[in-house]
Amino acid sequence: MSIAKLHVKKNDMVKVTAGKEQGKTGKVLRVLPGKGRVVV
């Protein structure tokens, strides 16, 4: 399985698109490329 390229970097402002925080915006704290996720 290949690692997907994430187009966001640490300190980017992003909008949450899923989960209980959906619709909120925040700053990226960590990028987890192995899981295809970021921590906001």
C-alpha cells in the first residue's frame, strides 16, 4: 500500500470535513502521512 500525498503542511489553516467537529476551522499541529490524517 502506498502513502497518499497530503497537500497540507504544519501550521496551515484547514476546515474539518468529518466527525463531531465538522465545519470548524483550525491550524494543523501534526501530519500523519502513514494514516493519511492530520491533527488540528
